[in-house]
Amino acid sequence: MIAIKDKLTTDTWVTATWNEFIQIAEDPAYQKARCYYHNGQMRIETMAVGPDNANDNGIIYLAVNLFCAFKGIPHRGLVNCSYRKTGVRESQPDISYYLRERVQSAPTGSSVVDLDQFLPPNLASEIADTTLSDDKGEKRLLYEELKVDEYWIVDVQKAKVLAFEILADGGSRRIYQSQALPELAISVLEEALERSRQPDQSQVATWLVSQFQQV
């Protein structure tokens, strides 16, 4: 394991056993890193989050919360929560949501969510600045296998949202209106991201409310 740590390259996929991944993920040196494991490889993300990345994370979280509140949809939103299928895979989406009846069995506590005991979230979102290619590739496969209902990729540089419905028989397909949150158009999220690029964001929530009142 020492050899792995000495040659570990972060922010890319590295071949590793599950035990090697766990030792790295639980190492205090990587306490603030985001950890993924899939198909015999691990990815330890240590890149700092810039203002645009942090902004978009907050806007997506705000938009989903407002939409659910207006539509009376039970929801539980989690930021940077880790989900683990022991020996198989682990992911840590920027934002994840348990929706409707699944809220009642949503995990609580301070530990990594054990997917042998809990259902996965309905919705997972990755905020992609420098990680866009990976979020569209390996991580998309990871979330397909995780069996979330829907996966969003927020392209920070273009203020775009790539939304995918995870299909029951495998794979995923691009969608332009949320299936997990019916009546929520992906274009509304993109417009909110564009509006949030202004120094004063005070009008973004007001605009979102006006949109959600119309659907």
C-alpha cells in the first residue's frame, strides 16, 4: 500500500484493489478529497473548487429545492455524500436527492452510505469544470450501475446541463425534461445558471419562483 500511495496520481483513474482504495479513501491526508471506485479503478479528486463551480452547485441545489417546494414533492438533498457498494463501487456526487416515497428511507448519520442497506438516491449531479470528459464517460457508467433514476452533468464553462435518464435495462439516454422531477425543463436550470453569472444574484431565486408558478 505504501508503494501505491507513493506513486498515486490524483484526479485520474488509477488501477487499484478495493482494499487499496479504502485505505486511500480513509487516509487523513485525503480527508477533503472526493473518492470514486469503479471497474477495478479508483479516482481521487483533490482539485480546488473555483467560484464558478461553487456557484453552479448552489444554483442547482436552490432550483431543485424551490421546485420541490412549489410542487409539494417530498425531498432530501445531500451535498458531497458518498455512496458505497462494498467491494464494487463508490461515488461522491456534488448533489444527490432522495425523492417522494424514498425520502422515508433516506440515510442519515455521519458514515458513508452503505448501498447494501440503503437504496441509492433518485437523482445525482456532478458539477463539471475541469472534469467534464470524465463526468460524461466513466462516471456516467458508474451512475448507471449505481441505479440512480437520473444523472445530471453541469458544464460550468458553458452553463449547460446534460441530463440523462438511467434505463432499467441498462445504459442511459439524454433527456431535456426531468423524469425524476416531472415538469422541470432542463432549459430552466440552464437559464438560472446564466442569470447567476451576474455579480448580484438576488434576482435568480425570484425568477425561478416565477417559472415554477407557471408549470
